[in-house]
Amino acid sequence: MLTVKTTALVSLVCALATVSIAAALKSHRASSGSALRPVAMETASVVPVKEAAPAPKREALIGADDLQLLAARRLAMPVQGYDALKLHDTFDELRGGIRKHEALDIMAARGTPVVAVDDGVIMKLFRSIAGGITIYQSDPSEKFAYYYAHLDRYRDGLKEGDAVHRGDVIAYVGSTGNAPANAPHLHFTIFLLGPEKKWWRGKAVNPFPYLAAR
Ligand SMILES: [Zn+2]
């Protein structure tokens, strides 16, 4: 029950935060007159939220062979000690009434270790208004990027280019970005990267089937 309530709270606050971020960006632009780079929101997509028509590149389906590859990776639970039976599928929830969440929110106490779900490389340590302190980690083939957000902090010494192994502690759960301070959680998703292997340009894949109790 508590989890359900908390998740609802997260959705609400995420929605409110999205509105205030838009307002803040607008006023910032107005005051500084400088062009801002697109801010990575909770997802890595840089497609403007207000676009009327869906962006064509996000319509591409993810092939069954890619999903099979992902299943074969046998991903670890990204929050250390989290019971897979308690996982909720929050991928298709709406945020801000318009934008799909495209991630899982995994509730955990602040400071709980976040571990690498797979072997790979730290592609990017990134800070954004919505995601707060985040990590983009590749899988060994750089076909996928694993995205960890709202982190409290990185593991000491973690840097871009570091090789990590499945189960290595890489960060700690927090509430940076637009997560409510009283509901720390890990916002986690998977991106299928394009051939250019850019960390900010991927198609979100629902991690739920790969993390839920099997
Ligand atoms: Zn989230």
C-alpha cells in the first residue's frame, strides 16, 4: 500500500516538476537571451515534448533479435538487495499528462547502493534538471545504454570510460532532479542505441521483463 501511495506521489511530483521546469527554462531564456542546449529529461530523448506529431525515429520498432540479446544479458537488479517480486511496471505511466515515463521507478532508502546491471563501460556522467545526477552505462557491445537517475552521488572515483562489471556498486540512491525529497528512488531504463552509439540518442526499452522475478 505504502509503495502504491509513494509511486502515485512520485508521478504527481514528476508532473508538477515538468511544468515548473518548462516555466523555469522559459524565464531563463528570457532573462539571459542565450540559447540553451536541450536538457535531457528523465529519458535521454531530445525530441521536444511539445511536438504535435510523433517523431518518426521513435516509431521504429525494436527487433525481436535485439530483445533476445538483452534477455541473454541476464541483468542484475540495479538497486542492491531489492526484491524483484516488489517491482512495479511504471514504464507506460504518463508524466506531466503528455509524456510517457519510459522507465522504472525503484523505491529505496537514500544511500542504498546502485549496482551495474551488466558488464560495460561508463559512457557518460551527466547532470540534468529532471534526472539530477545520472549515469549512462553501455553493455559490452555498446548496443544498449543503461540509464540510472536521481542518484544521491556517484561511487567515489567513478569516471567516464571506466569498465564496470555486473554487480559493481556505481552510485547511491537519492532524489536529485525532479524526484520528491521524501521519496528517494532509482529511475532506471534501457536505451537501444543507434549505429552512431550516442548516449543521448536511443530508443527506450522497458526493463521490467528483464528485472522482474523470473
Ligand atoms: Zn522515474
